[in-house]
Amino acid sequence: MDKACGDMITLYLKIDEEKEVIEKATFESYGCAAIFAAASILTEIIKGKPIEDAWKTTWKHIFDELGGLPAIKYHRSILAVGALKRAIRENYKDRERPK
């Protein structure tokens, strides 16, 4: 959640645990149209990708895929990447870490 504007994204991932590939990505969002656009394009970018590749998605990638955002709205792509990182971490929180 962005405390300055109140926008928030929760991302849900369905992951093929054996292949470690994102099969499906959905989101819930609250805020302006830019936050919905950033979250939506993020789900399209990461769908079908290995988790390791999805982790490397940057705010700039989302920003570019959207064709840019107004200066006052660009941080919505940063929020989207933050939601992705949280969702991936959540997936691994109860699993044994590789050695």
C-alpha cells in the first residue's frame, strides 16, 4: 500500500511447484486507473514465466509495457513490482530453502 495516495495491490499466484512456473496471476486492487493498469499488465508479463524470471521483473518493464505513465503516476509500477515480490515470498515462506 502506498501511504501517500492509498493505492494498493494484492497479487495471487498459482504456481506449478514442480516446474516453479507461474501458471496464473490475478490481483485485487484499490485506487486509480493507473494502479489497475500496472497490476493488469504485470499479470500478463509474468504468466507462464519461471519464478526466477518473474522475480527479475522491474518497475521500468511495467512502465514501458504500459507505454509510460504520467510523472505523478509512475510509482504505480513500483507498487506492482512490490506486490509481485511479496506474493513470491509468501509462496516460499513455509518451504525449506534450497541449500
